[in-house]
Amino acid sequence: MKKLFIKNETQQNWLDRLFELKEKFTSKSAEIDELSIFPKENIQDLVSLGYSSVTLPKEYNGEGLTVYDMVLLQETIASYDANTALSIGWSLGVVGDLFENKLWTQDKLNFFAKEILNGALVNRSVSETQTGSPTRGGRPGTAAVKDGNNWVLNGRKIFTTASPVLTYFLTSAWIEEEQKVGFFLIHRDTEGVSIEDTWDVISMRGTSSNDLILKDVVVHESDLVELPEFSSGGKPNGWLLHIPATYLGVAQAARDYAVHFANTHAPNSLNGPIAKLPNVQQLIGEIDLELTKARFIIYGVASAYDNESSRNLLSNEIGAAKHIVTNSAITIVDKAMRLVGAKSLQRTNPLQRYYRDVRAGLHNPPMDDMTIKKLALTALEEDLQ
């Protein structure tokens, strides 16, 4: 079914290049999960492949891939290893958004493009213990104070995914004199920057989404790269579709495992594999129905976003796609486990890992309740117009 969504030779070429890494990535997934190891070698393989610059526009010598392209490739990587996909995905998404919307000065964009081409990785560091998800509008406790031509930052950020390999942290901080939240570009080697190993969870265990500590960190005034109006809203950001793409890839892996199991598991109580049983066929059909629904919405929204004539018409569709894909992924893995039975709970069985990993999607932005609320408010407002 996925072949239906491959549109051009560029996509196929990248899929072929990623396929060469499949065996290497899948062979290490269990160990990454079991020992909570960050897949540093996997990320380096992708960087060496030039993958970390695929969302950099061609005018900056990048690959210039679209949101649709990114979703296709991220889904594929996630079917090999979810931790690798989510970790590299954040950098791809940030780069895509930055350059599409030209959020920085031209000089800063030119500088950063060269960094990305040289293998730099970046993620936004916004979440904090006291504020929770930034999409809910909490003011960050991290503070930036002006000191001559510099800024001095102090604070702690949580959920800094891919912390072991990030070159830059695009960090939010409250600027009292401006009464605004600003974003500062901070290199990992800056004095006062450290990572505290706090990531101890049961899903996506290899993403190393640790705490970023900023203690009297001094950056130049030019490193205040964004000073937006602080809001939990804003225009749609299609590059965030890398998140549901990851969970779609996990769901595909679970589906493939279940189908193969059905075709090869033949208990002596049957004259052949369990694939011929009506209840097994029912589960497989339900799995593929969920997969079809999820895939059509994420690729449909990605296509609409990439089309400039329809992008401005989008409002809640990106959040809806994330909601549907993530919940469908949970349903798919659950049904795959029902099909396989008690074996799916063995620690050596990948299904139990898939089940834990897709649950993490519920806590990536936007959260389900926020998506539903926005859909409701939009419907009510449209009725009053």
C-alpha cells in the first residue's frame, strides 16, 4: 500500500538509500530499547548520507525536500527504528520551518545553512517542568538578561530529544524588559551549557530526551534569533508532521510482523497456518483499515501544505492528522498483539516495544485534548460568521 504514495524518482532514490540501512538499524533496535542507548551511530550514518540537510532549501544548497517527502522518509526510518526517526526528525522539522518562513535574518540563515550542510543538528528546547508543553501557553522560567552586547541565560529545559548529538539548542527564554519570549541559538560547546541524564521512561527509551541546563550562559546579542509574539496559537506548521510519521512507521512494522506471524505460525491443532482462521483475517483487515485511514490523512495534509494555494486554507488539519495517526498506530499495535497472543508480551518480541513506543505519541504536541478543543471552537466560530 505504501507504494501508492511514492510520487517521484527523488523519493524512490532516497528510499533506496535508506533501505541499505534497514538491516543495521533494525538489528540494534532491541538493544537500544533494552539498555536505553541513544542510537548515535545510526544518526551519524544518516548525517553521512546527507539526510540531515534534506529539508534545507536548494537555494542554500540543500536537498529542498517537501513536507510530503519528509513524511515518506521519516515513516520509513521509523519502521526500522523509532528512536532514530524521532531524533533526526526534530532537526529536519526545525530546519524546514526556519527556512520556509525565513524566521531569522538573512545573514543568520546563511550562516546556519552552512552549519547544517556540515552536519549540524538542531532542536528547539522549550518544555519545562513548571510550564509543561509550550503549546498550552505557559511562560518559560528560563530567563535571559541583557548585559552589554550579550545575553545571559539561566534555566532548565526538559524533553531535549537527541541531546547527545545536537550541535545547537534553539532555546526559549523569558525576556523581562521586552515582556516577551525570545529564542536563542546556543551552541552545545558554550560555557555553562550541560546535559543532565534524566531520561528514564518506558517508551522511546533511546531518544535521550534529557534536561538541558543553562547556568550563566553568555551568548552574543545576535544569537537572539526570534522574538515572536508569545502565543499558543500561530499559523500551521506542516513540518511537525514528522511526529505522526514516526508512529505511522512503528505501526507499519507491527502490522508487517503480525501478517508474517499469521502466515508462518502453524500450531498442530490446525492443518496449516493461523492465517486461514476467520478471526485472524478479521484482525488483519481491521489493522489495514486503520493503516489506510492514517496514511491517507497524513499524506493528504502534507500534500495540502506543500501546495501554496491550499496551505493558507489549513487550520486544524495538521493537529487532526497527528491525532488520527497516533491513535490509529496505538490501535494497530494493539490488534497486532491480539493476533500474536501471549508471545507478543515476551521481552524478545518487538511488538511489546512497538506498543510502548506508540504510546509516547500521545504526549508529543499537539495533545489530543488541544486538537479536539480547537476543532470545536473553529466549528462554533464559523457558525457565528
